[in-house]
Amino acid sequence: MSAGTSEVRGAAADFAHDEPPEQRRILTVLVLAQLLSGAGLAAGITVGALLGEEMLGSTGLAGVPSALFTAGAALGAVGVGRLCQRWGRRPGLAVGYATGAVGSLGVVAAAALDNVPLLFLSLLVYGAGTATNLLARYAGVDVAAPARRGRAAGMVLFATTLGAVVGPTLVTVTGEVAHDWGIPRLAGPFLLAVGAFAAATVILGVFLRPDPLRLARERAAGAAPPPAPGEEESAPAGRGHARGVATGTAVMILSQLAMIAIMTMTPVHMRAHGHDTQAAGLVIALHVGAMFLPSPLTGYLVDRLGRARVALAAGVTLLAAGLLAALAPPHSTAALAVALVVLGLGWNLGFVSGTAIVTDSVPLATRASTQGLVDVGISLAGATGGMASGLVVAHGGFPVLAAGGGVLALAILPVVALMSRPSRPLGESHKRPPGDPGRSHRM
């Protein structure tokens, strides 16, 4: 036990010693912004389905809000990714969070006016804020050493924990505030989201200096000599990059699809069996905590054990979560909480490992735009999961949804096994460890 603790402390000290001073400032600012924006992210996942069910009057359509704001996240990922590619992380992320604040305000107005079209439009805009929350993890790894990327991404995701966990527990409090203002109680968490996203906008816009992506480009331009004729990137290397991006993207898409589908309908399932909104909020708070709280440890494991091993663990963990949720007694808050905690942990394993794989594989010249496109796929997977979840529960029941989501996530195993095989030119003599596409990936 003491030897393991010493090893972790030694790794942490080594991390702090080797990272440039700019990285420490960058991570500090990102952590502060994520602490706030997590509360904004929690609004949609906590009461989005309940608000949709209430305003639309149908359990089968309860997944529509989740599908809309995850579809909005897809659009936001494209826009924010392009802004970051052109102008840097600071303006891109700040604009994304400001858009999320506007969308949150629109959801509140739609609930107050009982205006379904406005609700749908506002949820799309709100999705831009949730996309920015996840895209911020890439800013944490821009100037990180390749061997530290898992830990850097994990640190940024970890920072989301406080707001994302506290947000769902404030459902009752924010609901009372909303009621006092003449607004439906379920819109209360979105009031919190308005302030949270606005504060994150100010922090990033003012303090994220130097800009991490611009700094990474400057360092790369200063450190690398111009390529000699004939030394440009070879086709096999390009194929290796594409394979790495595809692998990491697939891991995150499958993790997101399974997690969103099960998580979205859990509050609806609980309320149908007599649980109150506060109990559902507690379960979702524990789930969100499991999504982000283990991130530093997961990042350490990704860097130490390799990307592929952690990704494979994600598939197995998500399967276990789906089966636990399917078999949990519907009247047991504790059993559902355990299942949702395991679900969050599986998502975390898949998301941190997938992020590291993608960052390892994408060239710096197109990093931000490619990462934005990757998150489009992730958001579309969430939209699909959210939309399908209500229909599956309406026709087959929550256990069918939960078990099906877990089995789907198990597809991570063959994806990683097949796609992580290195692509070698004919006659290449050097050998790499099985499942390791290169030193830079350490998959």
C-alpha cells in the first residue's frame, strides 16, 4: 500500500516538475471555468427528460430534450472547433459558453411560456454550452507532453465534478426559486446554468492566457526544422493517424451512446415507480460524480498502462453497469445509484482513453478542427441515445434499455482489438508490442 502510494506521489511530482509553467496556469484557469460550467452541464441531464415529459405530455417523447441538446452539442462542436482552429482556444471556448448561457435562458423562457417550439430551439442552443464543456479537455493537453496527456485531460474533466455533482442536488432549491419567480420548478436548474455558463465565459475570456493552442503551435514551429525534400509525412503514417483517430472516436461514441441512453431515462423510470425528484437528482449527482471524479486516476492509468487497456476496461465496465441497472429493483434508490455510478465510471474510462488516443493521432496543424469533428460524432451518438431511449422504454421497458446499452458498449472490445493493430509498410523490419500502434500512442 505504501509502495503504491509512493509511486503515485512520485509520478505526480514528476508531472509537476516536467510540465512547463504555462501549462500550470492554463490548467488552473480551465479548472476554475470547469468548476462553474459543470453546474450548467448538469441542468440538462438532471431535469431535461422530466421537463420534456411534463411539457410534451408523453413518456415516449421524454428523450427528445436530451436528443435536442446533444444534437445542438454536435453543431456547437463544429462551430467551437473551427473558432479554436482559426483564433485559438480562448475565444472559441468563451463564445461556446456564452452561447450555452443564452440557450439556458431560452429554456427558462420556454418553460415559463409553455412554448414547445421555443423549448426545442433553446435546447439546441444550450447544447453548445455542453459541447464546450467537453471540448475544454482538449485545451488541457495542447502543451502537455505526450506521456502526460492522459493526466492533463483527466485533470480538466475532474474539475467538472463539483458543479456537475452539486447541480443535481440543488434541483429542489432552484425549483423553489423558479416557482417564486412564477416559473415552473423543473426550469430551476436552467436558471443556475445561465449564471454558471456566463461566469465560465468571463473566466476563460479574461484569464486563459497564453492561449494553449497558439502556444503549442509556436513551440512546434520553433522546435521543428523545416522538412527536407522527400521527408514529408508518408502515406503509411497518414493511415496510422487516421486509424488512431477512428479508434479513439469509436471508443468515445460507444461510451457516450450507452451512457446517455441509460442515464436519460433513469429519472423517468424512478418517478414512474414512486421516487420523488430529489431522489432522482441524488442518483444523477452520484452518476455525474462517477463520470468526472475518477478522471485524474484514469488519466494516470491511461499514461501508465496504455490507452487500449483502459478502453477495453471501459467496455466491460459499461456492460456491468447496464446489467446492474436492468436487474436493480425499481423501488430501490440504492441499487439504481450503484448501477449509475458504475455507468459513470465506464464512461470516464472510455472518454479519457479515447481523448488521449485522438490527441496522439491528430496533427497539430488540424488539431482543433479535427477534435471538433470527433465531438460531433460523440454528440450525435448522445442524440441518438437520448431519442431512442424514450421509445425503447415506452415499448420494452427500462430493463431492456439498460441491458441493451450495456451489450452495445461491449463493442468497444473488438473495435480496439482490430483498429489498434499497427499499419506497417511492406518490408518494415522493426516490431512493436502487440496492440501498440506507436510510441506516441502508447495504446
